[in-house]
Amino acid sequence: MKNPKGSQNIGDRFCKWLATIYSIWYVRTIIVPLALVIPPALITTLYTNESLKTFLRVNFPDFFNFIAPIGHENVVLFNLFVLIYPAIFVAIGAWIAQKAESNGLSVSGLLALLASLDQVVGVKNTRFEILTTNNTLTKETAFEVITNPRLQIEEIIRAICDFFNATRNAKSKPLIRVTLAVMKGKKVVDIPVFFPTDEPIRSTTASLSQPHSAIVVAATTRKMVLISDISKELKKPESKRKFVNTGNDVDNTGSIICYPIQTRSGVPYVVSIHCEEPSYFKDEFKDLYEHSLQRFALRMSVEHSLLTMKEKLCG
């Protein structure tokens, strides 16, 4: 399993650096407010205060002779600058903050990943502990009674949902939905599991089985599909799309990841993670999403093998 790569561009790294500088208390509370106030105040004072004009004319004649004609010739521009400078300053600050904000995995995100994986093991451990007190178990019946791969697969999907919710944007807290598609070749045959449980998938299995469906593309290519902005994807020619028009605004907007669960015999499942916020999942973090989902995929593959064995041995 490959480790995730940092793939932020120079601009994003520069914005992160600026955000780090801004987090220093004296920059945030002294330098930035002064930078916001001083330029407009200086310009206003320079062209309205006669005492300052006289002082500059006497003590700094070269500077005054340079700046005075500029002010007289561009009065409207200078007035506009005084009015719009604060708004531009604030807008640039907000843009830097947005660029610096990351959907990558922080320390708290790593802890959330571990907690989600422990949650899956914990459910199985609890079931095993209860069954150890079952005195009716025999070596012939133990495997059938103890193993419950369908339940474990459901718990893994729940854990994926919990993980992405735990690492989502703390400010907006967009809705994130996780579904499990059961595949048979290039067709979606069932959507048996979804979280939250009050957010069922709205599309039919027939529409999701179309060749340009994100789920089918993930299954056939055996590669994760990431669509950062679904509404933009739907504007592409149909032959180049990786998303099916669902006919409803909820599913036709936002971001989506479709991840294939691979086994030696094929791709029995595709997990899809949908966020209602456009551009929430970013291409620059694709390796990171894939690396995180590989942890869950390994456990899904084990449970699928157990399910196959149980169906063959126990009927």
C-alpha cells in the first residue's frame, strides 16, 4: 500500500505559510489592523491636512514635488482607493484563509481514523465475547454461529461515515453520506447499506449501472473515482462524464468519491462517499483519501471472503 503524497501547489503552500504568520498574536492583533488602517489614513491626511503639506514641502521638497502632482491628477482614483482598500484587504485575507484550509488528514484526523477502525473491531469483539458463553456451540456449528460478515460489512460502512464526518470542515459541517453498492460485473445489483440511515440513495440501481456512472467506472477501472464538483462534471459531454444525472438537485451537486473494494475474483462492492458541499473533496488530496480508504478496504475484503466461505459451507 503506497503512502500518501503531499501534492499542494506553491500557491497553496504560500497561503498556508501566510496563515501561520497570521496566527502569531502580535501579527493578528497589531500588524494586520495597522496595515488595514494606515494606508487610507495616510492618503486622506496627506491631501486634507494643510500642516502636513507644509511640513513635507519644507522638509521633504523632492518627495512633495513627486507626490503632489499625482494626487491632483488622480483625485478620483485616490478617493476610490480609500473607499475600497479595506474591502479588498479583507477579501484577500478571506481568500488566503480559504486556500490555507485543508481537507487533508491532521493529527485529529489520524486519531479519528484509528477510532473508526477500532470501532469495527470492537463490534466483532463484543459479539465474540457474548458467544463464548454459549454452551451449545460445537466445532461443527461454531463457524456458522460466530461469523457474521454482513453485520461487519455494515459496521465498516458506518465507520467510514463516522471517519469522514469526524474530519469534515468544523465550520460548515456539510452533510456526508456513505453508501455500499453490491456489484455483479458491471452492474449495481443492490444498495443494502447507507449512512446516515435517514439518507437513502435516491437513484435506481438501473441508472447507477450505466457505463458512465461513477460507481461503474470505479468498478471497471478498479481505481478510485474522485469528482470534486458534480455540477461541473454534468456539464461535460456524456461520453466524457463519470457521473449519471440523477434528476434531483441533492445528488447532482457536491463532491463524491467512489472506491472499489477489490478481491482476487473481482470487485464485489463499491463504496461511495458523497458530500453536499461542492469542491469539498479535492484532487490534490486524492492520495490521502485513497490511503485512508485502503485501511477500510482491507477489512471489507476479509469480511467478503468470510461471507463467501459461509455461503459455501453453511448454505
